[in-house]
Amino acid sequence: MTDTLVADTITPQMLRFERDLAAPIETVWQYLIDPELRARWFMGGPTEPCVGGKLGMTFNHQNLSDGDVPNPERYAKNQGKAWSEEITRIEPPHFLAFTWDNGDAGEVSIELFAFAPDRTRLVLTHNRLRGAADARSFGGGWGAHLEVLQKRLAGERVENFWDLHAAAEKRAVAAVGL
């Protein structure tokens, strides 16, 4: 894979992931905002791209793997669940911030920086976590989803999303000592 992990910070209160992506900033922005593209690496859903607008989330993680990979039992009940979060800040194509669990589980911000003609640095920060359990859960999720984004932008296959998730969750657990 030509994309690289730049840095991860995982604490019980905050997650910060940096990734260098093999795509221009406008393309990466579309993968954040366009519901169909966002569904290819994270969760799609109806989107109102303005402050106070909704960022739709539909849990279809079974579709994130290119192989035939079912959701693990602990996540199977979430398949098809849909909700929305509120966009708190948006500055196309550089910055997107939104609540998580209506703000009860913090806020996610994604910053994009063009650093070469066809390369973008993505910095995702999830602030105001409720403790180590959130750090493990969200750390595993964001770590895996960002790896899927890297692969999609590089034109690579994602054989098994849940293998990526298990590895990312293991890193998160090691970081917070659960």
C-alpha cells in the first residue's frame, strides 16, 4: 500500500489519527461528504452539508469487505441501524466536524491538507471521549475505517474489514491499557 500511517494518539479522552492519502484533496473531500462514497469506507446516509445540518449514518459494515464476510456476532444487531449526527463546522474541502451520539460521546473533526499534487494529509480527532472503553471502541473503529479509506483511494481491495477492525482495536487496547 502506498499510503502511510503518519501518527496515532489514543488516550481515554481523545483519539488523533493522521494519514497520508494517495488522492487530491477534492477527491478525499468527496469521500467525506458524498453519502455513497462515505458508505464505501465508513457509513453513508442523507447529508446536509452545512453547519447544523445532518450527517447521516447507516451501519452497513457487512458491505465494507470485498470478500463475503459477515458481521461478527457482537456487531450483527447493528446491521442496517440508521441515525444522524449534527455537523458543527464545515469548510469545504478542508474541515468537517460533527457530534457523536448527539455530543454525548464527543465530537469528531476531520482536517484535510494538500501536501503534493495528488496527496492529502488527513487528520481525524475524536475529542471528549468518556473513558478507556470509548477509546477502545472508537479507536478500533476509526483505525479500521481509515485503513479502508486508504485502500479505496489507492484502488486496492478490502478483503476483510473485520480483520482490520480487530487489529486496530488491539492497538487501541494496548494504548489505553485495557
